[in-house]
Amino acid sequence: MNPISIIRQFIQGLTSDTEPGQIGWGIALGFLIGLLPKATLTAQLLLVLLMALRINIPMALITVLLMTFVNPLMDKLTDPVGYYLLTSQALYPLWTKLYNTPIVPWTGFNNTVLMGGLVVGVVLMAPVYLAGRKFGVYYNAQLKEKLTNSRLAKALKTTWLLNWYFKVNQ
Amino acid sequence: MRWSYLLPRFIFLVLVWAFFFFAFDPILKWSLRKGMEKAAGAKVEIAEVKTSFLHPSFRMGGVTVGSAKEEFTNLVEFSGLAFTLEGAPLLEKKFIIDRADLSGLKFGTPRKTSARLLFAKKEEAPGFISDLKAEGTDMAAERLGDLKGGAAKDVQVSPDSLSSVKIYEELQKKYEAQYAELSKKADSSQYQARLDAIKAKYDEASQQKDFLKKAKDLAKIEKDVKQVTSDFKNDRKLIEDTAAGLKEGLNAAEEARRKDIEAVMGRMKMPALDTQSLAKMLVGPAIADKTDTAMKYLAMARKYMPDNSAKKQARAIDAKRGRNIHFPKENSYPSFLIREMSVSGELGLDAPLDYSGTIEGITTQPRIYGKPLIALVKGAKAGRALDFKALLDNTGAAMKGNISLKYSGMAVKELKLGNPSSISAAVTGGTGRFEGDLNLAGENIRGDAIFHIQGAKVAPQADSIKLAPLKTAVLNSMSGLTAVGMGIKIGGTLTSPTFALTTDLADKLGGAFKGVFGAELASAKAEAQAKVDAALKPYKAKLDSLTGSKQKEIKDKLDAAQKNVSGSGDGILNNLKQQAAPAVPGAGKIKLPKFKF
């Protein structure tokens, strides 16, 4: 996906796919992706899933961005969780088998932050979704109008390149 | 689902498939041809390339690689190369081939079209090869033709004109720098500082009240003392070996002195007609090209089968975020490996000899594969026999290897020796036998080869020699011969090998020269030698004095350091011995090192 396409989807996402559930799922998935190291097949597959599902992309992307600021703190939680799981004697045969399975090493499952991030992310997904849903209701009532009429959104839309891109892709 | 997102990606995948199905093989063929042309410096033709992805396989057929030196000759050609790649390692970007088949391999075949590339860079032969060629031709062209009855006596020798003087001056500068570095290394202060630190730790540990902690600290101190003594021992050996190795540079100076004497004799119109020089003149140019090719193949083997490949496999445990936990790998693959390749082809053009064999363990990472490259090729037909064996072991710290080639019963059509501008000989007919062995140990190379021709006719030519008695003696010495033998001994290192050539033709020629010039030759040589040695004397004396004094200085420093290290180390260990037994009851005996250098 090219940068212009991301900006286009971002702006379009401000007004479409804005049901509270869609916003909630966008934030939850963004939260999960945000926790993981990005240069792994796992994070890339989750990004593809994010783009393919009918969920709110701007909220997901904003959440991923926000998580990068929180990650130094979150790593202190996810790293020991991942380390505990990856060095567990009971799970050792499973990890060894996965490590020797083609392609699987590219997922980065043997990284402590990724493994811990996946577990913490999945566990926290439900509360994050519920919080995101509540935020969706608030967004539709209070923020949607303001954001679509904001100077930034208007300025982006009037850029000739984006303008042309919107026309071509309509 | 967001079909607007998924559909373009699906179309993209279809296009990727179409590319690999229709366009991949022609593009691969083109890039293979270009790559091979760049490597060979000549035109390459490839008739077909076929790849398959579902069961990864490769086949290349009708390949001819032109020779950069001979326009209408192929360096090599083969009818087919086929192999199947293992799928699982491909996912790790590893190319593992269990069996490959190289068939129809031929060398030196003629070609109808020119092999010359338009913008190919002309490859320069290594210095030692051009020297080998030049030495023979220079002597032949410049000196033999002008031979008169006696030697010119009034030749002056100035030190500036001698190449041996230049080498002595260079050696002096080099030795001064290297000895200074070794002397610094041999200084005992670095070991003393480490022992002082250990002594301080020992004093601190002695005061420790907690027995268990004390025992632990003392054990560590013992280990540290052992480490210091072991480091010193290793450093001493390294320093002594390096100091001894410096003397090897003198061999080059001696060789330069020999050449200087030859040059002075040349100026005296009396060439140094020893058998070594004559052998270089007769067989040097013929052997130089073959040696060049052999050295190129060796250099290629070292380049693509490096001995430090294990270092590239080092993995970081700490990741950018978090830590990577590594689990045991069931299969660790090198980046490229052909476990076994069968080879078959023909040797010779007029009456080709069929041969076949195998090459095992072709890999770019020998350390990971852990097995050496082994090649066995054999062929036999109507009194002819070929036996090629090679073992290249690069699984350790340095390459070790042994290559042997035996080829007997080959027909010799025509072999030209010497230089037509002075003395040459055409050897026609007969049957040849070649036997060669080459050993490699790291950078060092050692080998010898003989080529013997029997039942041949030798036709000498010495038209350019003006001195009639000499010309007759030269022609008579070689006429009527039916057997010719020649040999080469290789020594030195891969980057700077030394060659000693022999041939029985040179012995015969040497006899002819001696017969004509008699005592005049020996006297001229003695005079030339005296002149060169007189010019060289001050430089040689200076270097001898430098090496003598510096070697002594380093030895004294090492002896002093040894005394310090063993004295201080023994002191600490004796104290440890006294402390260890009563302090840690029941902890078992602590083994203490003995100081013997």
C-alpha cells in the first residue's frame, strides 16, 4: 500500500466505517499490532488483516502510532511474559518444532516482546474493544463533524495530488 | 470483506505467476550468460535454461565458454548441467542440491565464431607468471644471440643498479618497524600489571570471613593466574615465530642477488648458463600459462569456499526489542551446497578419452557443512589412463588440500620449447606421461610435477647464435634425442609462489656451453659474483647487525618477562595452596598449575 493510498483511506475512514463496533475493533486491532515489533511476518499479516476487514482504519492507525510511544513501558511487561513462555520447559518441544518448521521463524515468535505482546494483546483485546466502542459512540456524537470540517482534513483534501487520486479512485 | 483491497492484490499474484511461468527462464538465461561472460572475460553461449518452481529444479544445456586468450577456442564446454533444489532450505534462502549432473565436459574445443568481447577488460597475469615468462625470453633474446668468444672484463657495478640492494634496503625498513612492534609486545609490564591486579584480589580474598565466598574467590584467582601464564606462553610463541619468520624475506634477497649476477654476466657478454636459467628459457613460457590457469582455479576455490564462513553465522541474542530465544536447529544448512555432482566428459580432441567421476561437498560455507570437497575423476582407453584426485578441506581455521593428477599415454603432436629468437626445440610425436602433486596448508603451497615424453623426435633450432662452434654444439646436444623430461617444483605461498624448473634438455645445453667456453664461463661467473657481493656488502652487514641485535633484545625482554610472570605467579599459587586445604574442609583438592615454559 502506497503512502497516498493510506492518507486517502485515512480521510475516507473519518466519515465511513464509523459504527461504534467498527471503531472499537479498529482500536483493538491497532492496539495488538502496536504492541508487536513491526519487522516480523506476524505484524505484517495483522496489518493485511486490518486493511482487509471492514473496520475503522484511521482509529487503528492512530492507535498503532500511539502505542509506539507507550511501547518502552509496555515492553517491560511483554518481555518477561514472553521470556517466561519461551523458556517454559513444558512448551519447549512446541517451540523447537515451530523453530524448525519452514516460514514460521519469519513470524518472530521466538522474540520475547512479540510472544509477550501477542498474549498481552489478545488478553486485553476485549476490554480495549469495549472501551473503543464507547469511544466510537462519543466520536460519532461529538468529534466526527468537527474532524471532517477541520482545517487539516480540508487542507489534505484540497491538495492537488490527493484531489486527483480521489477522482481517479472514485 | 473489503474487496477493493483484496482484488488488486489477487490480480498482482496472478501477474507474478505469469511472469515466472513465461518470462523467468529467458531472463535467467540472459543474466547467467552475462555473469559467466564477466567471469570468463569472453563470449558465452547457453542453448537452454529450464527451471521449475513446484519441484524446484534447474537445467542448463549446450553451454560453451570462450577463451579470453585464444579467440577461436573454448575454455570449456558442457552439454548439460541439471539439479534439483531441496524445497525446505529454500524457505531459509539456502540452496541445497543433493545430486547434480554435469555431462559432456570438454576443454579447449575449437569454436567457429570469435570469443572476443567488445569491451572486455584484458586480464593481467599475476607478477610471478609474467616474471616466469620474461626471465626465459629475456635471457634468450638479449644474451645468447650476441655471444662472442670471451667475456668483457671492464664492467662496472654500481649498487644503485642492483635489485638485491633495493630489497636489502626495503627489508631493513620493514624489519625496523616489525621488530619495534614485537619488542613492544615482549614487554613484561602488561603481564606484571595483570598479576598485580590478581595479587590485590588475592589480598582482598584472604581477608574474607565467609568460607564459601573465599573458596569461590580463590578458585577464580587461580583461574586468572593460569590465564595470565597461558597468555604469556602463547604470546611468547607468537613473538618468537614472527621473529623467525622475518628471516624468510632474505630468500627474496638471495634470489635477487642471483639475478643480479646473471645480469652482470650478461653485460660481460657471458650469460649465466646454469641449468636452472636454461630450463627457465626452454620450458618457462610453456609452463607459465598452465601454472596461471591452475593458480586461477585455486584462487577461485578459496574465494567461493572461504575458511571463515562460520563467523558469518554468529547470531545476536539481544534483539532491537526484547530478546530472541534460539532453539536447537535440526538441520543447519550452508548458503550453497552440492552434496554430490557427477561429472563426465572427454579429454583431448583428436582421440578423446572418456572420463567420469564425482565431486562431493561443493559449498560456500565449508565450516557449516563440516566435510571437505572431494573430487575423484578417472578414465582409461587404449593404453591411456587419467586419474585425478582432489581433497580441499576448508572446515578448519585454514585451508588444507591435496591435488593429484596422473595422465599417461597421451599422444604428443607438437610441443614447442624455448625461444625462436635464440634457441628452441620442437618436440614432435611420442607419448607423454604427466604426474603432478600439489599440497596446500593455509597460505603455503608445495608441489611438484613431471612431464615425460618418449618416442619423440626433437628438432633443435639455433639460427640466431652467431658463434659457429657454439651453434654446432647446441644443435648436436639436442639432435637425435627421443625422450624429453621436464619438471617443476612449486613452493612459497599462494600469493607469491616460487618455481624451480628442470629439463634434461637444459642439462644437455649446459654441457654444450661448457664444452665451448670451458673455464672462461666459471671465471666470468666468479668475477660477476665478486662484483655484486662487493657492492652488496655494506647493505648485507647492516641488515645482519640489525637482525642480530634486535633478536637478542627481544629474547632478553622475553626472558625477563618470563622470570617476572613465573615468579609472581608461583608466589600467588603457593599462597593459594597454603590457604586452600585448611580453609575449605571437604571441598576437594584444588589443582594448581605447574610453571614450565
